[in-house]
Amino acid sequence: MRTPLLAGNWKMHCTPTETAALIQELRASLGDYDQREVLVAPPFTALATAATELDGSGILLAGQDLHWEDSGAFTGEIAGPMLTAVGCSHAIIGHSERRQYFGETDGRVALKIRAALRNRLVPIVCVGETLEERESGQMTDVIERQVRGALGALDARSIGSSVLAYEPVWAIGTGRVATPDQAQEVHAAIRALLGEIADADAAASCRILYGGSVKPDNVDTLMAQPDIDGALVGGASLKAKDFARIVHFQS
Ligand code: 13P
């Protein structure tokens, strides 16, 4: 019922020239796929090139962030209408790297989600605990605070059509992937929480992606879990063949 979404977050990698080459290689490697959605999120400066290269492929395009206002004196920022105009359908919001290095708060995440929805961009809202929070038993509280902070004030329909990404901070870029059971446990808890915040329909239709060291050799077991609806892939999305294999997960 929930179409799997395989999303590549390129982070701060790829010039426009490199973006064109990577997308060409990805299109060649992907071949046919159905009953799944594929998305890439290159840096802002490569979005226009990416949109041209993706034309006719069905692959979706996302910004890695957006500002909460639609325009204004915010030097260095990118607004929702700019993402829409360049061909984006989605925006990643609240990635742990933005929370960790750029002071992103739950309040700002909530404002950015509103900005995305206002501009008809599907928000991909990232949540996840640090190793310290997990080991000190705060994981559930942290995730609940992040999910409520992000989505708590939204109507059920908006929640149902949004995408969440559970990315344990200790698994990002470390090669240390959460086990399928660990990930499933958190995904199920998030879905139950969505049922409380919104309603059962919204909880059942909201897609929850797993992110953190997803690779060709672990995607199948992760995707076999009932509440894992896709993957938000960092490093492996920069290798066309690896990302193509991830898109073609078997479970
Ligand atoms: P890695 O796949 O490189 O661990 O990154 C995950 C991530 O942060 C995706 O948003």
C-alpha cells in the first residue's frame, strides 16, 4: 500500500558537471523498475542540471533543505518557490547534519515543513538519536520530541502525505548500520506515535524511510521489515551501480 521510496542524499558532493555524469550513469544502471519511487537530492547549485538530466526518467528531485520564508533578506538561503521552479517535488528537512552543525531546532524544522507544504513540496523529515542518547536510554524520548516538534501541529492529511526518515546519528557515514530489528522497532514506534498525533489512516500512509549506512548488501533485509518503507542513502547514492542495486532491492 505504501510505495517504497529510495532516495539519494548527495550532501555536499558533485558540481553540475559531475552531477550530469552521475545521473547519466545512474539512468544507464537503473534499467526498468516499477512499484517504487526513486529520488535524488544533489546540492542546490546542481539542481538545474539535475532536472535537465532527469527529464523523462521519472526520477524525482529534492532540495537538501529550504528556508521557512518564501523570499526575503536571508543571505545564502534557498526558498521553497525556488526549489519548485527548478523542478523539485520534495525537500529534505531537519537532517541530523543540519541539527548538529547548523543549529537546526525542532521549531525551525516545523516552520520549514510548513514552507514545504505551502509550496507543494513533499517534506522528507529526518529524525534520529545520537549514540549517547541511545546508550543513556533517551532514544524514545528524543525521537518522540523530534516527531511531535516537527509534525505535531499539522493536520492528519498533511502528515499522511509527508515522508519521515529515521536516521540514527551513529549509523550515518560510519558503516555501522542499525540491524533490521533495531530499525523496525523505531519505525513501528514512530508509526504508533503518528497514530496518536494524527489518525490511523495518516499513520498507515506516511512513509518512513531508514537512513544510515544503507548499502547494496544490507538493503534487502532492511526493506523486508514491515514498517521500513524505503531508504535515505548517503554515500552509496554517489555510486550509480550501488544506488541502482539499492533501488532494485529484493525482499
Ligand atoms: P550514509 O548512507 O552515508 O550513512 O548517510 C546517510 C544519510 O545521512 C542520508 O541522509
